[in-house]
Amino acid sequence: MALAANSIISQNRTLNSLSFPLPKLASIHQHHSKPNFYPVHLQPTNQFRLRTSPISFVAKTSFSDIDVQSSNPTTSSTTNSWSDFAKNVSGEWDGFGAEFTREGNPIELPESVVPEAYREWEVKVFDWQTQCPTLAQPGEKMMFYKSIKLLPTVGCEADAATQYSIDERNFGGADNKVAAFAYQSSGCYVAVWPIGDNDTYELFEVEHCLINPKDRESRARIIQVVRIQDKQMVLEKFRVFCEQWYGPFRNGDQLGGCAIRDSSFAATDALKALEVVGVWQGASSTASFTSSQSTFLQEFSGDTLQKSTRDECDLTLLPRQLWCSMKESEDGESLLEAGWLFDHGHAIASRCIFSNDTTLKEISIAQETALLEGV
């Protein structure tokens, strides 16, 4: 029954997404202000390189905790993989979003946007109600989304919520703003977005979009905001969006309101360390960005059995069974990870590895199962 339901969902998404042309950024810009994005400077090999010296932000460790046990690469069917990805990623994704410090503490919303009723009762507000209308073209490798924050409301006034901000992102084509993008037909993706730079620092974001393997209409987007300053790579903060697929793409014109199948989460309990530390094993797919033939777009491919070991000291624990980590190997390579414990003993995690000169080497994604000690 679950497979049949997923099939119906995919068919519905295909029919509806094909009915809408990819929005032109110029026309959208007429109605909403758009944050400034700086040009993406790619090397001749199309590798993403951050102009800095070797990273030294986190305590050095070895990547021996990520152990490839055996490999059985498979030839990926690129003909239909992007089309399948487009079906599964397109639509109206409504939910809630929040910012967290690098230690995992939720950040309160500005007092100016909090309704007076909350302020009178000294209720702290951490979550934005959000929309993320997303459209990927099945026939062209292009994707567009808007991350919309809505002003907090009291009760079911959410049906008449007012937009607070709109962050538009465009991948592919002449308006491409992404430096690296790896995707999976399930709708999962990892994107590296350069945000800007000046004489003292650079900023970029690593966006991990993880689809719940047990519910294709539920996803989490974990965004790691990284700052490079004084030749060091510093994890500044996280942004987390927990979203449900509400319907076919409508460019944000229709709001789920009180029908949203989710609730605020920033102040809820964080993932317990005991549930994620230890040895995990699962099939990992990889997108490589080191080849001279590589482009900024890669599909996750291959099927490698991988073991990984997580220590509590490396983790930032977040609500909704989510976590992040950032660590450095002895030779200066850096690993950024985001994961989701979608069921007890079962997780999905994505990782980015940067070389010691901050060149992106690879991105991987894996479904993992916790192993008993000694296995």
C-alpha cells in the first residue's frame, strides 16, 4: 500500500509540475525584494574553491571513523533520474523554520515581529511559519525555490499570514547561483551556495535536503552557515526547516494555514546523544567534484557499504531527531555532515568533504543502521 501511495504521489506531482513554467526571476523580482547574491567563481575544472588556507576550526581527528568496507558501483540511469528528482522535489512545501547557534541553541525571533499577545504573556517565539514553493523542470536540469518566512500569528490567523521575507534561489541556466549541487531521484539534494565576501570574510551555505525514507511527503532542510575569517573555517549557525508536501507547485500563492500537518519545533527537546553515537553502517552514494570533467551538477551514484562512527563531542544535537557535525582530519580535510534519525536505529545522513585548500572533493548520502557494539 505504501508503494502504491508513493506511486500516486509521484504521478500527481508529475502532472501538476508540468503545468507550470519555471518562474522567471526577473518577473518575481518586480514584486519582492531579492537578497544580493555574489557571482560564483568556479575554477577552470569547475571545482568549488574557497580562497583560504587549510582549515583549523575544529579539533583534529581522523576520518578513519568513516570506513569503506566494500564497493559495488552500479551504473546510474541518468535518463530518468533527474525527471524522478523533479517529480519528488517539486511542489508546495509548508512547515516551520528556525535558526540555531552552532551549539544548537534556538535563536528567538526579533521582538518587532512577535504578536503583542505573546509579548504580554512573555511567550518566547523561535519559529517562523514557512513556505517553500519549489519547481524543478523534468526536461531541463533547472530548479527554482523561494524560502518564505511568514509573520507569526495567533491561532488560526495563519490563514491570513503576511510574508516577512523571501529568499529566492535558482539552480541551473543563465541565472545559476549554486557552486555545487548533488541530487538523488528520491528528492534529496545537497547544495553549496556562496553568499558573499569582502576584505575580511567569506560566507557560504551548505544546504542538506533530506527526504524521510518512510514518508516521501516529509523532509528536513538543514543549512550550515560557514564563515571564513583569518584563514579559518568557522561554523556560524544553522537554519532548519521541517516541511510537509502540501500540494502541487503554486508559486506560494496558496498557504496551508491551519491545515499544515506540522507544528513549531525549535523549543522542543533535542535529539539525545545516545541515539546517534556509536557505529553505523549503510549503503552510501557519492557525487565526486575532483575530476577535471566534473561540473557543478552531479548525481549521487554508486552503492558502497560504509561504516561510520560518531562521537558525542563532534555532534550538534537538534530537535526533530536531527543533528549536524563539523570536524577536521589530521591532513586538514574537513567534513560537514547533517543527519536525521527518522526511526529508532535508522538514519539518513549527507556529508561534504573539503580538501585542505578548501576545494570541495565529494558529497555523499547514505541510509544507515546502528550496529550493536562489537559487530
